[in-house]
Amino acid sequence: MRAVLKRVVDEGTMTVEAKMEPRFTGPQFDVTYSYVTPSVKMEGKSSPGSDSWTLNGKGKRSGKIKNMKVGGMTCKSSGQLNDDIDMVLDTDGFAMSLRNRSTGKPGDVKVRCTGGYGMSMRPKGEVGSGDVFAEERLANDADVSQDVRTMPFAKIVAQGGMSLSGKNTVTVRLVCPGQ
């Protein structure tokens, strides 16, 4: 059984993709963002005699404003923010844990509202990292979804008097060899 599991993970193809759409609401403020990480190929093999794997992947994430209302004005946005993403997936073939590190790249968001306009210029090189999930079941198509209110940044948002809603969904796909 271990030999078959080792072959599946070592010779298979594993990818990770993610989508998060948090909605921030507060007095005179209602904004929904969209963060998308297209499919990232994870690579790595187990060590001889080991029943665990560490797979690494590099990808991109884009972030934009999906919907926005500020001070009763409906706003439209253009542009996006970009991040380089480094992912690390640890698995024993049954459970998996994922962490990532993001580095901000150039990208600007412009906003035009019925009463005016604005622009955000992001500091370049901003770094963030942390656990995405831990001890989830590994399957051929595993969707790990969580309410954004349970994520670490939600505490910071709450301190500012805002409420938060939405989902963060990460899909891990394992394509077995010969499939």
C-alpha cells in the first residue's frame, strides 16, 4: 500500500488554485474584492524511506475590486494588484497542510465614483505569509473552503469597526500517473 501511495504522489501531478472574495462593510462603505490564484503546479518527491512529501510551487495572484459603494456612491474600478506566490504543501498521502508566502508586485487600482475618483498605488515588495489550511483530507479533487471571518486578518478588520463576509476556497487536484 505504501509503495502504491508513494508512486501516486511521486509520479502524479498536483496543482493548487484559489479564489477569495471578501466583502467589507461598514458605515458608508461596502466593498467586495476578488483574489484569484490560477493553477499552480506543485513539485517534489518523498525522501527514500520517508512516508511524507513536501511539494513546492510558484505562481501569481491577482486582486481587484469587484463591487464598491462609498458614501452612497456606486463606484467602478479598473486595474489590479499582483502578487508572486510561493506555496508549500506537506502531505503524508492522507492529510495535507498548505502554507504560502506572497510578495506584492507592481499594480494599481483606479476607482471612479459618481461624485469623484481616486487611485491606490500599492507599496511594492510587501510580504505576507502564513498557513492556508492544516490537516485537511487529501483527495483527487479536494476543495477546502473557509469563511473569511475565521481568517487571521478578520480580527484586524473587526478592530476597525467593519464587518466581513465571504469565502476563501482552495482546490487541490491530484492527477494519478496514467490517468
